[in-house]
Amino acid sequence: MREGTAGRIAALIRHDLRLQMRDPAPLLVRTVMPLLLMGFMQPLFRTALQAENVEGATGAEQAVPGMAVMFTFFLVNLVGFGVFREHGWKTWDRLRAGLARPGEIVAGRVAVPLGVAMLQLAVVFAAGGWLYNLRVRGSWPALVVVGAALALCVVLFGMALVALCRTVAQLAVFANLAALLFAGLGGALTPLSMLPDWASPLAPAVPTYWAMRGFTTVVLDGGGLAAVLTPVAVLLAFSLGFAVLTLAFFRLEHRKISWS
């Protein structure tokens, strides 16, 4: 009896999950690094927030979500490597020859990175909150919703880059450049109100701006689910745009060049 769509996607997910569990070091580094950087950034953010008359600001209100957002975008490489390694291992043609359809392959490839992104965000917020005394004034469910929308956006951005890039070197360069550019423009490295004059008009054009706006609304302004509807909707719109790019340019027959 032929395996159904759900079974084929589940098989791909199990395969990716086994590979991820064999080498968890990259995930651990991406989780520990933001926690370390928070310690250096917190005093600067405390000064910036106090200059804005934020009562009782410790700096964690900017440091924790800012580092969480920036390092979530570094997971874009993880999404891409899931496809490029199949080409490097010469197993892509075997995958193409199987029963899985293109949409099922894409779904299978994004599931594990999506779970990893959500896990990383949860750990960074929980550990960062504990280590640096983050006080969330608003709704935790709203914080989770913003995080879920951000994770989906990051993963689909990764798939769009996979569709557009021919080599893994191109993917790594564009992914890392985007992570740093998005962090700077989006307010992950400085409060949104203190962005340079030239950057402020550009900020809404990057997804990190809306992620930081959503997190800040909850953490500093005490907002709930209703207050984050706009940032979440825009993040989902970015996700839809990246999905459209993926569907338009991703082809199973395209040859990708891995590190090998």
C-alpha cells in the first residue's frame, strides 16, 4: 500500500531530526552565544532605555529580544544546509526518484528547522530572562505568538534563499549578511526609537523590525494578543512572500553545489 502524503513528510522529518541530533553543537552555539552577548549589551541598553524615561529599565528588555531575534535569523543556514547536503552526499536524485512530491519535500525540509527556531527562541527568552532579570509586563501568550510568526518567517526566508542560490557558499554569504543587516535595521542592536535618521524609513521593510516591535509591545508596553496583531500579520505577510518565491524558483531538477 502506497504511503500517503503525511507519511512521506513524516519520513523526511524523522531523517532530518536524526541528523540534527547527531550533531547538536551548532544549535548549542547559536543558543549560548546570544546569552553571552546579552551580558555585554545590557548596560548599553539600560542607558538607552533610561534616556527614554523607561521606568525601572534593566536593559534586558532590549537585550533579550534583540539577541533572540538576531540569532534566530542565523538559523537560515540550517534550513539551506538541509537541502545542500543532499546534493553534496549525492542523494538528491534518489530523493527525487521517490514518491515524495516537491511540496512534500519542502514541507519535510522546513519542519525540523521550524521546531529548532521555536526551541531556540524559548530557551533564549527563558534563560535570558532568568540570567538578566527580564520582566515581561504583558501577555506571555502574545510573546509566544510573535515568536511563532518570527520562526515561520525565518524558515521560509531560508527556503527562498535555497531556491535562489546555486551554491552553498552563496547561501552562507547571503544568509549571514541578511541576519546582520536585518538586526541593524530592525532594532535588534539598538532601540527602534534610536535608529539613525537614514535607517528609520528603511526599518519597516525588514521582518526583524516587526518582530522587535511585537516583542517590545509585550515586554515594555504590557501589550496582549490584540496589541501584537499588526506585527504578527506583517510577519506572516513576509512569510507568504518568501513562500511564493520558493514556489516560483524551487525546482527538484536544479543542481546545487555543496561544499564537497
